[in-house]
Amino acid sequence: MAIGHIRLDKLLPSHLIAFYNNLGEAGRVKNNFAVINPAMVDFKKAQKLPYTRISGQANVADKTVKKAFEGGKMDPEAAKKIAAALGFSYAEAFESVKNEEKLSGATLNRYHRLISSILQAAVEWQVIESNPARRVKAPRVSHTEAAYLEDEAVSRLVEALQGAPIKWKTIVLLLLYSGIRRGELCGLEWRDIDFGKKLISIKRTSQYIEGLGIIEKSPKNKSSERVMKLPDYIFDVLKQYKAWQNSERLKVGDYWHDIVEIKFADGSTETRKNERLFTQINGLPIDPNSVTRWVKKFQTANDLPKFTPHTLRHTNISMLIAANVPIRNIAQRAGHAKLSTTQDIYAHAFKKVDGMAADALANAIDPKARRN
């Protein structure tokens, strides 16, 4: 059901409810994907074509080409470019796959907020007398239980990291000890690190966007801009890493970018001194996706439980809850705008702590009761 044909003064809460229910049905996400024809994989192998060559001819990112030949779901426009670069039509090189997914509760919630704000403006302009969206409950946003590592797995991870390259060791330990998001980690600059007070400041986030490359954004929300204190151990690791980075910088010489051009989502740029903590070999900003790729390889090589950079964030927050750190402090460190966000996402950890509290009460009270 659509609502575009309904006059504003005739729009009812029931129309909006039916609209949200309709959007939430499977198959409402209309955009299709492209999946490569297996024959094209054989063609690439036979021709011994490297990803970089196809990427250059198609004018798409290397990782996009790699994803295509590994059977990943592709944007049709990127698929057309890859097919043309190889001398094939889109229909010969790729198959179209219909997306049968349904819109998430979070997406429906955004629709509701947008519609409500438009209707509220209509009220203020005296086009309509009241806002029907105000009488409709916002679509429910379901929170999945956050995956996290148990204490034993954390110990195994930290032990395995002792033999890892210092750059990646620093990245993973910083994620684990701080609980910051992957993009926030990649956006860190040395000016954000206060070695004297043992503080790090989260002021920006880094993200890879197809067609733009690596861009810089403001944090997720205002509360995501935060300062947090970390243990001395992490700053010792950061000092070692800084010394290593300086030595690597000298090795590459003029290949290192002392000045970098930072891109933003709106297409604008800013040139400034290069102070990024984690970079490519030439000093340019690191791709956040490379962190995920390295973590996956490291986890497999060391036979560790499956985890991602975001798992480390969940692990950090779960450990803070288990340590009885006040929820307000936890939410502040996590960069959550509302305490309810922390409570909803980490309900499992709060239940576990609640069970520990019950056991503690039993141990404290029962012996006294048995003496009576």
C-alpha cells in the first residue's frame, strides 16, 4: 500500500500502520544483485588476469573485483563495468539475483520519523490540524544479542597477539581495551592520544565508500565524541608502535605522505598534516575493511573462536558490565546516546551479573538463616 495518493488532511493513523506493515513484507526491497557466472571465473584463470588489471580497465576497486570473482553479491552497475572490461555483455558475465529481503525495523523506524517530521511541519504551516503519525507507535526495532568472547577466549587471543606484527597487535589490543568502533579506530590521529594523562579522544571516524574511497566522517552521534581513560599497558604498546611506525616511515622515505588529502562524504576535501595512527605502507589512511580481513585470517591461523572487530567492542562492554562498572559510565565509554541502548544490546550481560548478585545474596544470607 502506498500513501502518496492520499490528501494530507485525509491521512489517518490506519493508513500509516498499513503502509509500515506493507513495507515490512518480504520482497519489498526491490534492488537486485548481480552474481558472476562461474564460466567467467574459469575465463579469468585461463587468461591469468590479475585483479589489478581488471580493476584498472573497469575503473572499480580491486576489492570489488575480488568480491565478484569470489561469488559475492554485486551492485549491477559495477558488474556491468567488469563485464565490459573483459569484453563480455552483462548478461553473459553475470546473473541477476532478486533481493527477497524485507526492510529492517530500524529502517521502518527511520521512515516513520521522516514522515512524522514532514507531517509536523504541515501542522506548523496550518496545512493540517494534527499529526496522524503522533498517534502511531513507531515500528519496533529489534536488538540482536551482542556476540562476545568469553574470558578464556580473551586470554587465548591476547596470548596469540604476542607473536603478531606490532601494527596488528596494537590495533586488536586497542579495540579490545577501548571498545571503540572499527571506523573510530581507523580515524584516530596521534594528537588524539594523551600519553601523560592516559587518555584517548574519539573525534572522527573513517569509512570506505565505493566510488569515493576512504572518507572521514564525524562520529555516529554527538555522544560518540568522547574521551576515555585506558590502562598503562595500552599506552606502553602505543609507544612501541609509534617507534616502529617512525622507523618504517624512514625506510620508505619520499614514498611516505607527510601531507594527506582527506575526503569527506559530500565530495569535499581537506589537506592537512598526516597524523593518522594506522596507515597503509605509504602513510595514507588505512581501509577499515583491511582490519576485518586481517582479524579473520588471524583467528583462523590461531584456531581462535570466531570474532570480528565489532565482537571486541561487545566483549569490552560485557566485561565492564561484569566488573559492575556503573551503566552510565559504560554507555559514555561506548558512545551510546541513551542508557536504554546499552541495556537493550547487552541484556545478556546484565542477566549474567544479576545471576551473580543472586548467588552472592544466597551466600551472604543463607548461612545466617541456617543458624536460626
